[in-house]
Amino acid sequence: MARIKPQALLQQSKKKKGPARISVITIILYSLIVVVTVFFLYATYRHWSQRSRTQIEYRQSVFKGDTDNSFVDLKKSDLPGYAILDTAKGSITVELFKDNFPEVVDQFLDLCHKGHFNGMLFHHVIKHYVIQAGDSDKLEAAEDWTLKGKHYSQLDTSLKHEAFMLGTSKKKRDNGAFELFITTAPIPDLNEKLIVFGKVVKGEDIVQEIEEVDTDEHYRPKSSIAIRSVTLKQSV
């Protein structure tokens, strides 16, 4: 048996202990695995982050919407329900129909806050019909009734209103013009002429006292009667 030289044994030992070589294919494969893993983790993070942000924004929008609705309802419920017209003859308390014609009531309330009706004259008084206050000198809605000579038989009686109703003309109200009509008797065909947005609940006697004033041939009061001020209240 041949003997192996010590130098040969040393070389064989070094070969066994030396590190194994890693192929290029293995390196590329591991690199691809790392890249795919990192990309997957980043995509997952972005997905859940975006979803969380969307949910937060949605909740905020819903909350904001609920708050706005609550504010609108609260604002509507807080609107004054009554208006007290202080006149030279006395006070007239009117209940406002906030649910029937909210836009008209809102305009009326806004004008009250601006003092629009302070000093406004009742410029037409038709006994057993209406008293009319406003900026216009025209008879407007009451004109048709007077031209027909107050003959009920000549009017359409299918639509009637009670006495002591507060309304304004259906004509377009430009430049803040807002005529006020208070009926003093059931008026036939009133729906076609007026938007009724309130009813006198106190001071009917004051309304009757105003309608009894002397007027000229054009139904204008010979002595001035004005609305001194308007006070708004939640209840009376």
C-alpha cells in the first residue's frame, strides 16, 4: 500500500474545509424572491393604508352630514312661530305657518329682522274684505274684488279662506317688496291671489278697528295707520 505524503494530506484537508461556491443562478433566484416579497409587503401596506384612509373620510363625511342635518332641523325648529304687529290701534298677534310656505315665512322673518315693516302704512282698507299694508300704492290682489263690485255670485266660490288670515301677493316680490294682507271676512277665490302664511290668533278686534276707518273712493285711509314695529316670538 502506497503511503500518502503529508503535503498531499494537507492539501486535501484544505479542500474539504473551504467554503462551497454559490452559483449565479442561485443568487439571482434568491434576489427575485426578496424583491417579490418586498413588493408584496409594500402593496399590502398601501392597500390597507388606503382602505383605512377611505373609511375615515367616509365616517367624517357621514358625521358631517348628520351634523348639518341636525343643524338644519334645529334651525328650523328654532324659527319664531309668532309675529306681533304693533300698530297705532293696538297689537295684532299672528301665528306663522312655517311648514306650509317656509320660503315665504323665511323672507318675512328676514325682513322683520331688517326692520322692513317698521313704519309701513296700511294703504288700502276694504271693509269686510281685507286690510293691506306695504310699499306699493297699487291695490294689487284686492283690485279684482273691488272691480267686481264685491258680488259674491260673480266669484268662484269653490275656494274660500277664513277671516283674519295673513297673506302676501303671489306676484313676484322684487327689491324686497312684500305686501301684507289680513282678511277681515271669508274671501272667495283667495287661493288664486294670495299666499296665506299666517293667521291672527290675538287682536282680531284691532284688525276690525282698522277696517272701520274712513277711506276715500280708492279705499285709502284718510288718517294714516302704520305698523310701528314687529316683534318675533317662539310662543305666546
